[in-house]
Amino acid sequence: MFNKRGLSAVLACFIAIHWFASVQAREIDVQSSESVLASLDYRPLVLMASPDGRRILGLAKEENKYVVVVDGKRQKKYDQIISMLAFSPDGRRVAYGAQQDKRCFVVVDGREGKQYDAIGSVIVFSPDGKRILYSAHQQGRHMVVLDDQEGKGFDGIGTTLVFSPDGKRTAYGVKAGDKYAVVVDGVEGKKYDSVSASIVFSPDSKHVAYWVRSENKSFLVLDGKEGKRYDSIKSAIFFSPDGQRLAYVAQQGGKKFVVVDDQEGKPYDDIGLTIVFSPDGKRMAYAAQQGGKKFVVIDGKEGKAYDSIGSSLLFSPDGKRTAFTAVLNKKRLAVIDGKETELYDNIGSLIFSPDGGKVAYAAELDKKRFVVVQDNKEKRYDDIVQGSLVFSPDGTHWAYIAQKGNKQFVVFDAAEQSPYDSISIISQNAIYFDSAENFHYLALKDGKVYLVDVKFTRKK
């Protein structure tokens, strides 16, 4: 029980915190402007934003034809659109596969490429947006087309086509007869019984890894060098951010374990799908299960057991802090630096601020959803759009998309911005900070797509 003096102190602290928050809100001058990016005078089958959140790409069916609409401008109509629509990473270029008169081709920036019998469903831009990669089929010959140059023909091409982070290297899987191989930089590797869909370049682009299966055993291939053989390997392969370390999950007998830098970790009954490295590559975390216990292993140390471990597991940008979600007694919670939050009906993904000082997440109680920043609960809404919560580059501000009734709006530092018919329908990760004092997003209202720019400054 509190005594009167203690209760007065708590109330004073509570009032001071809320007074400071209101003063801080009043000291921020927020100005927003909107411009029409496109009119939706068609019923979109697909509607997507560019990675930079400044362009819009749609697909419509008109008069038994299909047409791609870029920033409200219709391109040529085709019999079919046969691949995923793709923006380049910088948002400046657009590509998709089309079919006309039973011939297939890729359209890049409105220009039709060479015609083939068929093309693959995936078109890949290089990270700098200057190069393009896709697969094609012509007269029984399957090939990869890189920058309009056809590669060697094979019996089949896999669905994984990847550029290295610097855009200078490529890799993809192929079928040759009854065997499979990976082609790296145009050079076909050794043939195996099967090749995984997980083909990964290191962040520094110097290394490429994938796993294969031969003679009923699975093993990693790193830069053409075969690793130790196991009964099986889980699909994903993880490089540390500096490209110096590599980890994956292997199974031998009835036990699974993490293999990192060719060293096998402790065996468990099961291991989660994700292995996380700290930004400096020195630390590592993953979820594991032994018997009925499920826990997170951080730097080789097992944490407290829970009913299950969520998919959100991360290090802070400086690598000093950790956070993950878990389930306990049918309730959800976050575990931040080993400390548990209160229990919720549901909890979303966790994020650290860029400086690592703050943690935020969306939670749900009694069918209402709200954002929690540094243990402070914000206003409750009908919904918080998953993946929309984001910090400003300096970590002092945060924003997310909330929904009340049939309207969505951005909440910035707990203050609601203008309502729209929808924001998340275009892009779930829809708030883009351009600087520490500016962000933008795309919104839909009355059949128009708006580009909304928001600038905020501290009042003098």
C-alpha cells in the first residue's frame, strides 16, 4: 500500500510526465501538404507503392485486356500480365512480364524486350536499379536473361534469381538432365541431386552460399567449397552484417543445432526459422526448444522458458540490447533486455530506435490496439497497421498508421494527422522519414492517391 506522501509523489510524477508530454507536443510545429499523384479511375487488381513511397503502380483489366498504370498513366494493353510487377529499389524504374498473341516478353520502363515462348514469374532489379535479371523459355531451352544478354540454355531454371548487394554478381539455380547446379557469375557449378532455393550473397558481396543434397545428405556450399554433410539443413542461410560470419540450422539424427563459422552448437529438439546477428556481427541469437521448453539462446546462453517464442527477435542498432516476443499462459508479452512487459492479448513486431535508446511495439487488449513506447501506452484504436510503426532517424519521434471506424490516419508523436480512406492498402510499411524533420506517405481518398509530405520543427 502507498502512504499519503508516497501517493502524492507518484501523482506529482504522473502529472509532470503528462505536462512535459503536452508541452513537448505544443512545442512541435507540424505542417503537412498533399498533392495528387494519381486518380484511380479504374478498379485496381494490384496497387503498390515504390520502395521510396513516391510512386504508385497499378494493374487493371479493361475490355478483356490487362494494362499497367504507372503514376496514373496507362501503359500499353496486353492479353495477359504474366509476372509480378516490380519497381527498382530506387523507385525510378518499372518492369513486368506481358503476353501478346501467345508471345511473352518483359516490359521495362515501357519498352518491350525480346519475345519468348514463356518467361518466369520473377523479374529482379539489381540493388542500384541499373541491371535486370529474369528467366525465359524458347524452343525447349531455358535460360537467364541479364541486361538483354541470354545465358547458356538448361533444362530448367529455378525461381531464385539474385544479385549481389553491389549489383556486380549474379547467382541462380539450374537443372541439367536429372541433376541440379548453381550458376554464379555465369559459371556453372558442380551438379547435385538437388539445390536449395536459398542462394545468398554476403553483405559485402564477396561470398555466395547455398545448400545442396547428394547421396541422401545435405551440406553447405560456400564459394564452391563443400561443408560437412548432415541429414538435413533448414532452408535459410544467414550472413552477419559484415559478411564475415555464416550460420545455418542442421539436423543429425533427431537433433538440430546451429552451425556458425563451421562450429556446431548445442543440439536441441527444434530450432526456430531465424538466426539473428548483431549489427557488428559479434553476437547471435535464435529460438530453440528442448522437451516442452521454448526459449531464446543469446550468445550461447539459454533464457527463460515460455509457451512459445514469437517471430520478432532482434538486437539494437548498437548491438548492446535484445528484444523478442513470447507467449505465456495464452497471453503475449515482450522481453526486452531480459525484462518482461505486462501480458497482452496480442503483440506486434518490436522496433528499436536508431540510437537504440527506445523500444516500441503495437499491442492489443480487449479488442483495442495501441502503441507502446518505452512502456508508455498511447491512445487505443480499432487497429494499428502492422509494420507501420517507425522511428525518425534521430530516434526522437515516432509515427504509425491507426484506424478508427473506416478511416485511417498517421499518428505522429501521439497526435493524429488528417484522416484518409486508406493508407495501408497501398503499402504497409507506409511512412518514410526523409530526414529528422520530415516524412511522407501515400494515402487514398475519394478515388485519388495523394502524396502527403509532413514537416515538423520545434517552435522557437
